Amino acid sequence: MSKRVKGIGLLSGGLDSMLAAKVLVELGIDVLGLTFVTPFFGAAKGFAAGERIGIPMLALDISERHLKMLKNPRYGYGSQMNPCIDCHGLMLNEAGKIMEEHGADFLFTGEVLGQRPMSQRRDAMRSVEKLSGFSGRILRPLSAKLLPATLVEENGLVDRARLLDIQGRSRKRQKELAHSLGIKDYPQPGGGCLLTVEGFSNRLRELFRINPEALVREIEIMKCGRAFILPGQSMCMVGRNEGDNLKLEELAGEGEVLLHPADHPGATGVIFSSPQPLQDLKTAAEIVSSYSHIPGNSTTRIEWKYEKQSGIVAAEARNKDDFKQMLIP
Ligand code: SF4
């Protein structure tokens, strides 16, 4: 019995990658979907997409490698901190390793020529391929007929005639294809990656500026609540709600100062990404006091902990506008 052709595809959770996988399934190809985890996006949407079209899925945590790339992407950033060309190249490089481990024949993506300004131009797709280290083995079923034939098409493992020639920004053909393949329930395009979000990107730029060595844990802290740059050039997060506060308590570790009101519930704060975080203690305590909404109290006792040290400072609750210059928009 001849071995079945096997393809490993990136499934972000969007319609295009679902369609690409489904087109291949219809051609009798064994498909495995791969989805990735970093601090900026997770695997849930990819898994949900895989489940909808009935293919097996695998999730890979590439947080550390992705963060290293993010600090210095060869092809730069998109409109925000999204290094899409390098990001795709990295994901396909990881996918290629899985392809070799699984003895699969090729990789595929749901990319559509000309659909996204940064990463889905013809030259960008070539750059992605080069970065991945798997040139000639990456099939884009939705635009394949408009692109040079891949090795799997040349070797007759996938019938090029049955692939597609979709291009451009319109979603019309994808919607028709979804209908004909029986895919009814799919998410709208966009969303899902924090690196494309302006507010998040502003914080990340500031974090890399004050601490180029920032690690995954610092990024996780930076995701909770409001972000301030304090006069001593440390960053301070202040929880907006109970969920943020709990997360900050959980994440604050060595090298970070944890603050919260000593006598009543209120906002939790964390000073981080500074070699001397205690020099910003007073300002951080004032911010925590001001964001803790204690009517009638002009001063709040703020408890702090830093490694083996701890203490209480009295901090004035000020008008929040006083901290506007420090707040990252
Ligand atoms: S949008 Fe985010 S996840 Fe998608 S390629 Fe760009 S950086 Fe990577």
C-alpha cells in the first residue's frame, strides 16, 4: 500500500488557514494543524479552528525564541510591533522540524497573495520561505497557481491543478469556498495578536527601551493593568480589576516590588524592569493609593515587599491627572 501524503499546516484560527487545510483534506492528504503559543497569542483559536474542520492539532510554545526574534527582526515591524515576516519565518522553521520528525512531505499555510500589506506580498513570501529554511516545501493552497510550483507539486504529491488562484484583499472567494466546503462558522479576520495592537505596542517599545533584556515573565507582568514609566526609569503596572491584581501578585518575583493598600482592598502595583526598583517606591505607592478609590481618605498606608525586605509607606491619594505624563497611552 502506498504511503499517504502528509502535510503540516499553520492554523492561526482564521478562515484562510481553515480553508487551506480543508482543500488539502479534500484532495485525500493527511493534514496535521500546528498552532503556536507566545505571550502575544495563544493556541485556543487554532484548536477551535482545527476542531471545526475535524483535523488533529498540535500546539508549540515558542515564547523564548519568538521574544528573541521580536527584539531584532531582520525584516522590521509592521504598523505596530508586529514583525510578521520574521514571525512567519520562525513558525515555519519550527513547523519544518515537526515535519521532519513526523516524516511528513510538506508544510502549508493559509496565506493569500496580496492580502496583507506586510507579509503576503510576493517578495515577503519569498523572504519568509528563506527564513524558514524549508524553501520549496511550503505550499500555499489558496494562491498556489499564482506562485512558483513547490517540490510537492513538481513531484506530483499534490495536484497543482486542483489548487487555487485567490489573490487580493477581497474576501469574496474565500467566503464562497467556505460555503462550498461546508465551513459555516468562522471568525472574522484580524485580531488575536497583541503585537498588532497600538496600546500594547506602545508599552512593549517602552519596556524594550528601559530593559532590552526583558524576558517572557516581564512581558506577562506588562499585560496586567495600567502601565507607567516612573521617574527612575522603572516600569510600574497597576491592576485595573481583581483579575489584574491577582495576576500581578502571582507574577511578581525576584527583583520586583509588590505594593497594595495595607488596610483595605484596592489596586495592586508592581515595579519591575529596573536594577534599583526601590528608588521609585514613593511614586509607585502614590499611584497605587490614587487608583485605589478610597473616598474621604487622602492618605493610604501602602504595604510593599521587595525580595527579603518589606515595609509600609503612607502615600497621598492624588488626582490621577498628576500621573498622566507617566502613563503609557
Ligand atoms: S500578526 Fe502577530 S502572529 Fe501574525 S505573523 Fe504578525 S506578529 Fe506573527
